[in-house]
Amino acid sequence: MIHLLDYKTDNIVAFLENKLEDAVHLRNMDLEETFRFEWPVNDEKAQYIIGRNRVVIPDDKTGYREFIMNEFDKDADSVIAYCSASFLDLKKQKIISPKTLTGQTVNTAANWVLSGTEWELGNTDYAGIRQITFEYMNAYDAILQVKEMFGCEISFRIEIDGNKIVKRYVDLVTSLGKFNGKEITFGKDLSGIRRKVNYDDLVTSLVCIGPEKEDGTRLTVTVENEAARQRWCRNNGKHLVAIYEPESSNQDMTIAKLTLLGQIELNKRIMGAIEYEVEQVTLDSVLGLEHEKALFADTLRIKDLHYVPPLYLEARVTEVERPLLDVSQKTYKLGEFVEYSQDEVMQLG
């Protein structure tokens, strides 16, 4: 179930299974990824549970996930190893010097960042041509800057041949996961939905400020929503206003692009922030219900006809916690919700 690898050679030195007392993998869309496991301290294989040795575990989507053992909790009976994702080692493998790259695609920029590291570019989707400027930073932060510049989602995976890791890949794609028709229904694999609305960040106008240019100037544009002003503002007629700075370092951003980004952001904020808490039961481990499997980053549809009015949502699996010893205890967290009315659902067929 779990492979231990020598940190110098990447060769597999031990295989852990029957005596495992705990083994839990956590992964979310914020690139937080951890693994912990517990093993008898007096077993001969415990000699390989040491700092910086690698751990490889099976993964639902990409075959294998790789971790580095960084912290240990040991007593007379067992040792618990706390492991971090191996891709975080990119922080220590290369320092990027200040440089501006022009006419870059996601492939050329990512290849430049990853050159000289243990990682190489894997699957990509075309995302246009950009200019990208790097300050002093490590390779991990630099590849995340490439991700943000091109509007991609990022994933890290490994390839094993025999008893050794032979490739480490970085994928930069438009969207991780997919929609496989999975629908979560109240009473089947959904036990409850709680809808929360927060108006703290509600505004009817945004002053949008673009990235700083080489000459120190910044584009500024104001976007407004008149219908929202009439609904939410006081009788003095003044907008509820805030500053918005897009997460972009594109010095060539145009007024049109800045306006579009501002309008997209304003549309998110004119109705208040809506959050959903969903209690979901895992069905994909039950015999005969393997088709119900939902994987990390996949899109799901949620239906609760008991809600008034009926609630229809689309959401993504933003976090998965997998106990490897009991897959029936796997839990999901859902996010990036989109709400649909019953009329919209009927129109979609």
C-alpha cells in the first residue's frame, strides 16, 4: 500500500501494509497536501522511517502521490510520520533571478522555470501569449506565478518504473477534474444543506487598479451597477464602493481587460457572499455503487427538492481526505458553488 524510498537514490527500500495503524491523505485546491501514517517502532522496516525519506501512496486519479517525511512522533510502541508533498521541495531546488520574459506561452514560461529542477512540464492547455516578470524567488513560487499569469490550475504527479521514480511532472491546464454526471441527491448521498449569506463585502461599485507599469503608473477604471445601487444604497444616492486590484502582474493590461475583470468581480459582490455547507455520504466504496465515484477537482451537481424553494447547485470537490485503511470513511469538501433556479434547470433539460 505504501512505498518508502531512499531520499538519495529514489529507490524503493520498503513496502508497508499489514501493520499500518493509520494512514490518511489530505489534498485540497489550495495546494495543501499532507500524508500521515503510523507504524510499529520495533518492526525492522521502521529503520526507513527517517527524515527526508520519500513516501509514495496510490492515488485515485494519477496513479501515485509522493511525499517527504519531515516530522515524527515516536513512543515505545509506534512512530507516526507526518509527510509533506514532495513538490514543495521546488522551494529548495532553484532560485530565480529577476528577469522579464516576453512572448511567452505557458509551455515556454514553465519550462524556463522548471529547468534544472527534478520536475518537468507535463500536460498543458494553450492559454495565449504573455509577458511575465519574475523577481527574486524560488522555483515553486515562480511556477505558481506562471499558473496565475496564464489562468491555469496546477497539479503535480509522478511516474514509476519498476522500483524507482523516473519522472516528476507539473501539469498546467485550464481546469483539473471533469463532470462525469455525478449528482448528489438529498436522501441518497446527501444528508443536509445549510445556506449562509454574508453581506460584509457587498458593494455596488469598484475602483479597479491595474498592475504597476515600468514607469510606475497604474491604470484605473471604475465599474458600477445601477440596479444594485438602487436596491442596496441609502437615499443619498451614493454607491457602496471598494478598491479592487486583480491578481495579475501583466504590465500590458488594457483598460478593456481591467474593466472586464472589474465587472466580473463586481457581479460576485452585488448580492452578498453565499456559502453552502454540505454533508455528503461517500458511496463510491460500496459494492455495486462504484459508478458513484467522485474525485478531487471533479464537478458535481447537487439537488435538494426538500429545500424551499427547491435547491439546485453545481460545485467542485475542493478537498478530499482519504483514510487508506478504510476507504468508506473518505470525506469531501465542496466549493465553487453555482446556484440555479428551478426554471434554469428546466431550460437546461
